[in-house]
Amino acid sequence: MRPTKWWRYPGNYHGRGKEWERPARMQLIAADGNEVFQCDVDLRINGYNTRGFPQHAFRLLFREPLSVAPFPDGDGIGSEALILRAAGNDQ
């Protein structure tokens, strides 16, 4: 019988730390369809036990602090990192 524990199976979600970062491009588009900004980021899978779930949270590490606000209320200027969480992580 095959074990049901997710941590017994290989996958990139087991990798942690800087050596598992991957270069990516982030683009933020406003509700009206206009681009707010785009930039190069380093991307990692974020979390502990939730790393093995089908939906992952991602950690975006900005190469330079943000010069524009990613949120409608103006928050986030100067941020160096952002975590994008998958909905439904309320176990």
C-alpha cells in the first residue's frame, strides 16, 4: 500500500532557502486593466507544512525596494518582499 503522507514523495516544494529561489517577472494590473508596474523578482515557495498542499504560497523578493504602492490604499512603498497566499489556507 502506498503511504498517504505528502512529505514521503519527492517534489520541488521540499527545497528551501536561497538555492531554491528562481528568477521571475512580476506584473501588477489594476482592476481597470491598466498596468501599475512590473519588475524582476526572486521567487520561492513559502510555508512549512502547507508547502506540500496543492496550492502554494509564494514569496516574492524584490531586487530593489518598491517605488510604487502595490495596494489601493497606498501601502507597500519601500517593501523588499511580498508573500502571495493561496485562498483557503484556513485549516
